[in-house]
Amino acid sequence: MARRPLPRILSNGGAQLARSRELARTAADSATDVLHPLITITRGLRRLAAAGRRRWIETPKEKRSALLFLVASVMLVVALLPYGPLLAAVTLMAAAAWKGRERTPTASDGPDESQTERLKALYEALVPYFSTAEDPEPLYAHGSAWDKAFPTYAFDSGGRISHLVVRYPAYFTDGEAEARARIEHLLAAKSGRGREYHFTWDEEGNQLTVSVLLPLPVDIAAQRFVTTPGETVLGFTDPTQVRRTLPLTHGEQQRDVPPVVWRTGLRSTEPHLLALGQPGSGTSTLLRSIALQALQHGDVVIVDGGGTGEYACLTGRDGVLAVECGLTGALASLEWAAHETERRLIAANRAHQAGHPPPEDTKRPVWILLDRPTAFTHLAAADDRKDPQSLLQVPLRHGRPANVTVVVADQLDSVDTLTDAVRQHTRARVVLGPATAAQVESVLGAPPHTTPVDQVPPGRGYARLGTGPVHRLQVPATPNPYDDATSDAHRQAVLDLLPPRTTPADGETVPDPDPTQGEPEPVEPETVPEPEPAEPEPVPVLTEPTEPAERKPVPVLTKPSKAP
């Protein structure tokens, strides 16, 4: 049976629809060109009407009558003049045409000559990394077009790349850290040095997004942060990394900045912290910031291995149990901390076995802050004494259930001198100051997603809490208030956060010395009149009696008998 052909309307329906659509589009374009003056005048009249309405709303009510009288007078004069209405209509149409014109300049579709040369150079530099001889249709080849490899790009006012999306072939080993590091280093070098770049790898889509990060604020001084007990603000980071912001005060202004919050306590997975950095990188500033926050709800023991007096402002303060700068004092304080940790564990265990809540003397947190403890290691070895780091094993291992937190700060070149207990039990890590990507990865356990720069301000670095992501970090300015190089604003900010000074004997508060006024004058003790010597009391002398004293009979109490 022969197959009958389909009707012509069904077989050629798609072509007719496409032809009809093309004719309709052509007619619409022609109508737009013909009616363009009318569209412009209509748009102008609408804008003039909107401007008149805004003018009428902004006019006070007591002046609207005068405005109406003025408009009516003008219209009457125009109507009485010869050819007045015609001239008014022509003037109105001219004003509407001028008001309704397209004033938005047409943006250029592509980059200019200098930007094109920069993109071409970047494309040619990526060819050896993203191309192979076996690829039949290479995306990267010398002399090829770069627009397919860079679908999205943006430049800053200086002509340097600020945002770039790079497409790469599927056979590139984007899962290897070394291959990624080579590409990131090349893009950072070709896009402009001295800036921090953030790299986002999309393995599924074979795309790499490069964006320039803005510098973190360095003018945030120490202050009371809006946190709960058990939360410590280490510093501030990029808004794309965290979902929380803190209201901060900067002079007379207030702004919200995303923080890096470290949580401690019974339910913390990172109960202890290790901060490393180069000399002058801000590790002591970080410890002072942590100490000021810890003193709100706990007690602090400070061991300063540097011996430079960075923590002299905390000596004798309420809640500061000790500030030790010598080997003997450090050993005594850390030994007390170990015994206190054991005591708290025993007390809490007994309360749990008895079904009671933990005692009150085990709930108040105790913070042990050590700055450069490796300096005592050499002194202890020279004097044949115990290393202070060996006393940290009990607080590090059992400090979380006992509310004991240990924070250790040292230099990067002294990492090998730290004990195994310090390296194993400090899961919260901070790296401050200039450091290479390999150094940051060796300390934090993961590479940063940005390119480290050579010159950074004090307190600038990276932080990682446990197995979380690596954050850029800027520690709040918490300098030593007794340092002459400290600004007045930062000095006063730290002094306002210090707790009152107390005497160890009776606990009475004494006024804080003002570092700007120099040393306080010594107060002469009041002269107390000496009491007159009292006559000595006679001392009894035991002498042997000449005759034995008669012994009196001792009465005997007898129970009365009952009557028969």
C-alpha cells in the first residue's frame, strides 16, 4: 500500500511559521523607526508630567494658590497673543522631544586595546598548562582567540583585572594541589602583584573564578563584642566566608563586620588554640585581645616567655591570677594549673556519680595564656630543670571538661621546639604575618584559598578552627597601653577594657596609673604614734608545795531507789 504524502500545510508548517515570525519582526522594526519621533515625544510628555506632579507635591499648601494664579495668568496671556497657542504647542513639543531623548551612552561591547593585550598575554601564558598535543580541538593554543577561554572578565580603574572566569579543558588535573597552585601563582603574577586573589574551582563545570579581595579593615580597636559566654572573637574576615556579623563602634560610626568566632567550653571541638607568626606579626596582640575577652567571665594565668613586659598592664588586675616572666614563676603557675585541672576533674566526677550538678568552683573558666614558651625550654635545659611545656599535658588533654583553656603563641621558626602535646591538642590554629603558602598549609593543615602577600599589616593572617575552612583574619588593634608608640585612641580603648586593679591581701581596689602622666609619686606612709609600753604581766612560777594538800572527797551521785 503506497504511503500518501502529508498535506502541504503540515509538511511546510515550520518554514511558514519562521517566515511569518521574520516578517512580523521586520514590520515591528520598521514601525519603530517610523514612530520613533512620536515615541520620543510621548516619553518626554510623560517625564514633564511627572516633573510637574513632583513640583506640585513639594510646594507647600499655603503657596499653591499663588502658583495656580500664576499658571492661569500665563495661560491667559498666551491665549490672547497672536499665534500664542501655536507657539505654546510648538514649545511644548520641543521640550518633550528634548526631555524624552535617549541620554544613556552606549557601552562598548568589548575591552579596549590595553585590556585586550592584557587578556591575550594571560591567555598565552596559560597555553602550556591547559593544552596537550593529543587534543584534536584545543581550547588553548598559541595564536588562537582568547574570548572562548575567558567568558567573563572585569577591570578596575587602574586597568588591572578585578574579576575573571577561566575555562579549562576537562583533562586538566584540577584535583591535585600542585597543579592548582601553579595556575593560581601564574594568574596572581599576570593579573598584578601586591593584591590578594580568591580562587574558586568548579570541578564539575571546568571553570575557575578569580576575584580580587578588598583589604581587611585594620582600624578596628579593641572593644566589647556582642558575644555569649564561651565565644571569643579572634578577628575579622571577608563577608563571603561567614554568615554572622557583629556591630562595632569606630569613633562615632557604627558598622557590621563579619567575625571569626572561636567557641570554647564543654561542647567545644577545638578547646585550645595555637598561634604562630614572625616577630612583630601580632601574636602578642592576639593574646592581649583574648585575655581582655576572657576576663569578662573567667580567670587568666599569663606566662610571658619573651620577657618584654607586653602584659604588664594586666598585673594585679581582678581575675588575673598571675603574670609570670621567669622560669621559676612559670613552673609554679603551670604546676598549679595542672593540679587545678585534676582537682576540677575529680570534683566534677564525684558530683556526676552522686547525681548532682558540678560544683560552683569548677564552672568558672580558667585561661592559660603562654607567649613564647619555647624560650623557657632552653633555660630549663641549661639549668637542668623541668620544661614548662611538659606541665601542659594535663590541661591540654583534660582541660575541656574542667573548663580550662590553653592558648599558646610562638614564632614560626620554633615549631619544632613545641612538644607533641601542644601540637596534637591545639586544633584551633592561627598564622599571622608574612608566610608562604607551604608554611600556612603546614600549620593549618589546609592551603589557603587566597594568595599570601609579602607585606601585610600587624595582626593580619589566616585562621582555621578544626576541620573548617581557612579564613583570612585581621586581629583587632590591642596594643600595649604602656608602649610609647601606641596611639592615644588605641591606648584608651585598651585601658577602658582593663578590669580594676586589686591588691592580693584584702582585695581593695586601687586607682590605675595613667601611662601618659608618668610614674605616680610615692605616697609617704602616715606616722602612727607608737603605743606606750605596757607593764609586763607577772609570769606564774611553779613551786613545789612543802606539805601535801588535803584531797577533798569527791561526791558520788547515786540513783535513788524506788519505794517498795
